[in-house]
Amino acid sequence: MFYMQDPFYQLHWQQLSVPQLAQQQTEIWLCQLQTRVPSIAGNKWLKLKYHIQQIQQHNKTGIVSFGGAFSNHLLALAAAGHYFGFATVGVVRSHLAEPASPTLRQCQALGMQLHLVAPAQYRLYCQQAEQIARMATQCDLPAAGCDWPPCHWQQRYPDYLLLPEGGSAALAIPGVAELALHQTPAGPATLLVSASASGGTLAGLIAGQTARQAAGQSPASVLGIAVVKDASLADKIGLLLPQGQAHCDWQLWQEQSGKAYGKFSQDTLQFCLQLASRQQIYTEPVYTGKALHSLVQWAQQGRFAAGSRLAFFHTGGLQGLAGLASRDLLSNAELQQLTPPV
């Protein structure tokens, strides 16, 4: 285990010990970002840090954002608001009239104001937020001279920053780009890998390696593993990247289980349970664990060149295990095995 210090976070590296990887001459290194506030770990702090800086600089009251009933992003935002002292509002995709998930109850306990909306209306709100976020990169927040489209939540909370679902906006990119994922304890990585759903983390990794390329350094290639069935995901990632420049080599592959977002196969669950028991590597089977399972399968199949060193970014999300257990998708024994010791 290796640690790198930072004022707010540290990086924790572990090499996966998986049968057949030695024969394939492939290394997989897993990188976890651990923060002073556990709920803002994974990729969450990197995506939020410059948004928090912006509301402080522009004297904004807080942040409005979007997510589902088990959203890692909303919980991280609520925890950040509680820790740094700004207001938070969550617009939640839900069929229910009252918060029922463990995630939403935690958000409320941290001071987040919740609004539960039907899925169809939620999709419209997310589209509006994404459009405003794209315009904000050109206009530097809503200001005179910018022709802003109508948005219910911006009108309702005019002194708040509007942040798209998953925190994937232009200001998330430089935060993720700062992650030194290419520097593994064993040497430079040949490929940087991350699960991808809203696209912000992958765009940040691409931007980071593109900057290295522009500086005359050797960039690693970047691979995103899509854990959602979204044919437009690659386009969304492209829109988050700086335009008019050549980017580093990157690809987006679909994870292997064929399960929809938020669902998992028993094979993936067993993979996560084995990682926890054998190597004390803790994942959940709907996001990080699903992507890592696919990566290991591809490595065992020889899809990466001999001598490859893969750096996989653990984006967090372990809080979602309680939600899986609350819906009887995990047994109590499985929940305990997948939960890191305190």
C-alpha cells in the first residue's frame, strides 16, 4: 500500500492479484482517492472543488444539482455543503412522495433540501441544466448580456450555481485532470481506466493526458468503461472537452455484463466479494465493481498488449451498498463483507 499526501486528500494504491494476469504480462493498479470527509472521496472532490471555489468567488448562496435516489453525487454535494458551509438543493428523480432511500436520508441529515420529481420531468430539468452549464463556460455564470434559456430551478434559486447530474460540467474537468493517475508505484501507466456514466471523470482524465501531450510529455491512453446504456455518452464526453485541439488517445467500451445502470449480475457480485475477502479491495457491483470486473475479464482474455500497466481509478460509491441492501439486492452478510472496516 502506498500513500501520496495532499492538503485535502491522499491517493491509495493497490495492485490487483488476479489469476492469469501474470501470464498475460499485464498489471492492474487500483487508485483510490481518500479525503478528510469520506462522503466526498472517489472522484467527487475532484469534480466539486472548482465549483465550490466559484460559488465562494461569486458570493453564491449554494449549489442546486440533480440525481437519483441513490446518487453518490448528491450525497457528496450534501457532505461538501455541510463541511464548507454552503446551502445545497437536490432535485431527485423519484416516483415517491417522500425520501425513502438511505442516501436521501443522509442528504437530509446533512442539510440538503430535496425536491422529488417524476422521471419525465426530471429528464427535462437535466437537459436544461446541461444547456445552462455549457453556456456558463462562455459567460462565466449567469450575467447581463447572456441570453439564458428558461430553467425552473435557476429561476427558483437565482443565487445558486446550477450543477448538472453527476457534477459533470466544465469546471469538473480541471479538477479531475489534476489527478496523477498515470504515476503508479511501479512506474508510468500505459492506460488509464475509469467507469463512466455522466462522462465528467473520463473527460477530466483525457484533459489531463492531453495537457501532458501538449507539454511534450508522453501521455497514457485513456479507456472509459460505460456502465450505462447511453448511445450519446461519447458525444457528451466530447462536449466537455476543450474544443479545437487534438486530444490524447481515448476510447469508450461498454461493460460486459449487459445489465442496465444500477443493476448487476451475480458474477459481478461474486467478483466484488472475492476482492474484498482476498485483497481487502472494496467495491460495489453497480458502478466501480462492474467496470473493474469487465477490465479484469478483458485482461485475462489478452485484449491488452503484453507489458501493459493499467491504472484503474476507483471513483467511490460504497455508500450505495446500503441502498442495495435496503432493496434486498444484497444479504446482510454480503453487505458486511463489502463494507470496509472502520
